[in-house]
Amino acid sequence: MLFKDFLSDTGLADAFDGRCPPTFHAAYLSPGRSQQRIDFILVPDSVAVEGSDELFTDKVSLPSGPDYISDHICLTATISLP
């Protein structure tokens, strides 16, 4: 409710249109804690969001073995300016 009120009051829109993908990997959390979304891409209502996605979601090959390249999952959006 607070987030929706914030968007309404500021005239901003969530580039993920209400989808709430987690933005950090569960592997870095304490036992019993769940993933959450802590990062957002907010755009003015007048900006068209053509697409949104997440990066760094999978492990990659590193010299020490497969691991995440970052503890965060990166959010990305393609927008069109008016």
C-alpha cells in the first residue's frame, strides 16, 4: 500500500509493472530469510517502458568454480522517451 501511494503521489511508475523479482541471491542470506526486492527502476508516467528484465541471475564459470558474479540481481529496462 505504501509503495502504491508513493507512486501515485509522485507520478512515477514501476518499470516492472508490479512484478517483484528478488534483487539479491538467496545464497547470500542467513538461514530462514527469504529473497526480497530491494531495488527498483522508477520512471515518470509519461515514459513508455518497452521491456524489463533481470541480469546476473545465473552462476558463471570463475577460476574458483561456478558462482554468482554479484550478490545482487541487476534490473534493466528499455524505455521510450516522449
